[in-house]
Amino acid sequence: MKQKPAVTLKNLSKGNVWDLQENDLFRLWETAGKNADLKDNMRHYFDIFHTAFEIEEVKVDKPEVVKKYEARGFKTDMVSKDDGSKVRWAVKKRPIQRITDLTYENIRHISAAKLMEILDRNFGGGWDSLPQSVQDIIESGFEISTTTLPKDRLKKEGGMYEKKVNDGFEVLEIPKGTWVEAIFAKVKPLVEIPKPEPEEKPLGDEDDSDEDLPEETKDEYNEDDEDDFDDDKLTEESYRTTYEENPEDLDLEAEDVSDDGDYE
């Protein structure tokens, strides 16, 4: 598997910011503050950090206050402000615990097992009970399959359940009376789409645009053909339909056409 590039301020995005931890945020923020070329983008970096981290300014910088933040899972450190002064930040990675926490940016930063925990914690109605928007987010990062079978048939030897588990899928079982819905999830591999190489123009292959045409040729080439349209040429023959048969002879019975548009 190709290793992800290290996250820097130059490649920082709302997707890869989820690869960072609290200490990484402090380090990158200080780097931006010390670099004149990066300092102008501090607001931009903060907005990106804020998508994946809770960031609070510690108004009262006292040990007892800091301990309260740390008890809530925050990490604190001193950071520089735009004016060069120092302030203490309390920073904590945003948890992904509910289906409403899932986004296109963070969906690839959780495992299939973690996804099963989130689904199990948030609903009991099955895959179809999820909003379509949430399904779309999940399926952007995971292969998803479902099946609903009687409880005694779900794990039948050689069946779908066994095959999916052997193929590396995580499973969430949702009881539905005497039946069980099984949701299978597996991380989708990242696929790199190669950039198309520009086509080389063969020697001697000139552009067909009229920019290279002589002025007199351009005028003739672009002349509006509608000027030659003669209304007097419109006769009864021009309007004659191509269907002269009796409409009753046309076999267009409605029952010959299926509901989905396929002909029987």
C-alpha cells in the first residue's frame, strides 16, 4: 500500500487534516507563525484545523483551569497570535461517534470496525433506515453489502456471510424478529487516476480553425446560410407527413409496452 505523504502546511486540506494529532496542530501553527510567506494564511489554516479539532482559547491560564481542560481530553499549549503575543489553546480531535459526525473528508479516516460501532450505536432499523446522504458518504469510503435472512440460515456454510467474512468484511447483525439483517463493510482501496498526457500534434497537422484562413475566405466560410432561405419555397409538399397510413393500422397497443419502457 502506498504510504500517505506527510501533512504539511502546503498540502493541508480538510481531508488530510484528520491524519493529524493535537501535537501536530501546535507544531504546524508555530511553523506558520514563524514563516513570513505562510503567516498571511493563518486564518485559512485555522479554518481547516477547526474542521477536525475543537479549539478553545484558555481565558484564565491557571493550573487548575488547565487541569479541567485536560480532564475533558484536551491538550494545551502556548501559541502565537497575529500580533506576536502568546495565548494558551486547548485542542482536542473531534470524535466520530454518530452517523451525523461522518463526512466525505473523514470517512476514510475510520476503520470498518469503527464504522460498525457507529452504526450499531446510532440506529436499529437497518441500512435502509439511514438517510441517503449518510449512505452516500459511507459508500464513498467503504464497500457495503447487505442481506436479510432467517436467523438459522444467515450463517449457512458456503453462504454470503461466510464468503464476506473470509474476504475481510466487518459484519453488523441487526435482529428483526426471527430474521436478521447483516451489513458488511470493507474499506475501499484508494485508486489513483493517472493524469492524461497531452496529445502530441503530428507534424503537418494544421489547426482547422478559421484563424489561419485569408480574410476573404473567412467571410465566405462564415456567411449566414439563413440569408438564402426562401419562404416562397414552402409549399404544401414541404408539410406533407411521412405517415400516410390509417392511424388504426398502426400497432401501438399500450399493453405491448412494459411499465419500464422495454418492449415485450
